[in-house]
Amino acid sequence: MSKKILFRIFPQESHHNATFTFAKILQQFGVEVIYMAISQMEGIVKQNGFKFIALPYEKDIMGKPSERIIGTKMDRLKQILPDLLIERRVNKVYINKITQKDFFEDIINEVNPDIIILDGTYKANIFHSFKYGIPIVILETTVSLINQKNKPPLSSSLIPANNVISELLVKLSWKKYHLKSYFLSKILGDVSKPVKELSKLYPKINVDYSRYFFLGYSNILELNSTIYEFDFDHDRPKNIFYLGPPSLSDRNNMHSDLFFKERFWQLKKEYKKIVYCSFGTMAWRYKNHESFIDKVLKYFYETKGIALIICIEGQLFRHKMREKYVSDNIVICRRVPQIYLLKASIDLMITHGGINSINECILTNTPMLVYPGAKNLDQTGNGARVKYHGLGERGTLKDSYKSIKKNIQSLLNNEIYKKNLLDFNDNINPKNYINLKDFLKHMENYSDIFLTN
């Protein structure tokens, strides 16, 4: 009888996209793969060939992000207190759900799977699963969040070196991160408190509170969908395994603009170099994003010999930029088939530093220019790693037009980045990754810690 594996992934496209290659390989081995999420994710899951079970919105543990205020500095300052109050209420609900809600009851009633693969976003909720005796595997879609010597947190732009000063700076960056987290927990509510209470009931589970993004576990199996070699040098904990070796898998959920492919191949014929710019589907969250995009478009409007394909999700802003920058070398879209584009040999990608885009650029040998959109996610740390490996350059969304122009020209006129990418791919070691047979075999010997204590 084939195994039944359920994926419980955070309801965001990027999180789901990061799992599909692994899920498709599981299917090829005869595993029944099922996804469970809020109904908004049904299309993306089914279009990629997987079964889907919808949950009501209130069943998930997530909060609606507050709208970013566009206006004067005073307007933004006025919004700080309302935003904090909203986040405090969301955290209170989240804390109560960790303590009181059986996060896995619907999963067991609907599916009763052999294995549950749980998005790292939900890792605080695992304690209610142990009574069912079903193995839980945490799936992280970011580079490793562990706190190790000379490995700064993902919110840090620091690039470590092999010296005492670097080690000191890394330690200070972690202290800064944990101090900020401490003060925020006092204002917004301490999410670790219910975990500490629940963990007392399960002494076998070793909770690691030193990690970036709150916590982790040192004896629960954790899979990572990123490229191991992309991270800074560190020792891989025994419970963490990287899926791979890395490979590209076309997405079936991307609805690109009408006639985009025809327009793209026309650009390939007319221009020697093509630059692609995308800040993902959640770009509206990023402060200074629109002014940055305006500067990028201005550069290509004034530089006729290079083509730009740029994705702008917001309809009003997209139409505004189309009216402002009318030029044969500029194509402004809502969405494009990104992997298709990168495979067709793009000369440069300008990105916010999302890990899926970085993985895809690495595997297609595409140099990157990273402008992190959010300081509190993984994008700043990803940009530091791109710079560290020589795969591209980085900046900030506040950069001047002159600085953006300099970075674009440097990347387009220097072949070293392409060479570094080729060398990087040559040095990806299959031994750093777990294959599917080993994963399934590992799971057979791993279920004992999930039984009721």
C-alpha cells in the first residue's frame, strides 16, 4: 500500500512553489500527495497536479497584514500605533490558538496521512500532533535559520570572514536580533510562552529558542528546499536535510500576460541584452518599492540599447508606469513565466531577494542585482549571500538613480558574475542532499518520538 503524505503549507504562492518539485518526485515514487490549505490556494495546487482539501480561513493560523501607508513621513508615523495594535491583536489570537487549538484535528479527520510535512511557519503548533502518533516533518523554504558561529541572522547584511573581528560582529548581530525580538514580545505578546508551557508536556522534544524566526527543534526531522552551498559555511545539524540535488521544475500556475512569449522573442532578436525585474506578488508591502521601480524604468527609458521586462503586480501603478515610460525596449507586465524566461538566457535579474528567485537564477546562471524589500524576512540575508559568492550585487530600495545605474552597468559589462555562477553550480555536491529513497527509509525509523508521552 502506498504512503499518503499531506503537505500543510503557509498560504502564500512562494511557499507552495518551493514544495512542488519535491511533491512531484514523491508522486513518481507512488506516494499519494495531498495539500491542505485555505481555499485561495486551491488553484495553484490543482494546476500543479495535486489533490487539495480546503480549510475555512478562520481555521488557519495567520493574520492579515496591514496596508502599507503611502504618503508623507508624518502619515507613516501616525500609522505606527494602529499597526502595532493590529499586530498585538493578531499575536494574541495566534498565541491562544497555539495553546488551545488542535491544529491537526482537521488533517486527521479528513486524511489520516502516514506523514505530515509542515511549513516552518507553523512549527510552534506541532505539540498537538504528538497524540496521533503520526510523524511530522518540518519544511523550511529559507536558508537555514540556525544560530551558529560566524553565521549571522537573516535580517543582517553582514558578510562573515574568517577572523576574530567577524566572529564578534556576528555575535553582536545575533544579540541585536534577540534584543529586538525581546522588546517586541513585550509590546506585541510573547509567542514563545505557550511553546514553553506545551514543551513541558513533551520532554523528549528539544526546543531551540536561539534561531532566527523564533524557534526550531533539534530532534525533529527538518527538510530544507534551498541550495545548501548558497548559505554561509556552517555545520549541518543531524536532523536537517536538504532536498536535492537542486533542479528546476516549471510551474503550471503562472498565468502570464497575453502574447508575452511572442513579445519576448521579438526582444531577443532586437536587443543584445535583456534585463528582467520582478519583486514578487507581495511587492506592495515594501516601503520605497514604487519610487525604486520608477528609477529603474527611467534608466532603461534613457538607455535604448538594452531591453527591460518588468513585472508590476499593482494594477494602478502598472498602468501609471506604462503611460509614463512608453518605449520599444520596455515591456511592463503583471506576470510572466519566470523560469521559462530565465532558461531562455536573461542577462540580469533585478530582484527583491526572494529565495525561490535566487534558486532559479543560480540554476540558470543568471546574475542578480538584489534590492531587499523587507528587513524582517530573509531578503537582506539572501542579498548578503549573493554578494558573498560573487553571484551578483546588492543595494537598498532607497538607492539613488546614479547608484542603480552604476550597479546595472557593472553587472551587464562584467563576465565575472556569469563565471562565478558556472563555478558555483559545478561545486554543488550531491552528497549534501537527501534523496527520496533515503528520506522515506529515514521516516520509517523516525516515528517513535511522535507517540504520546
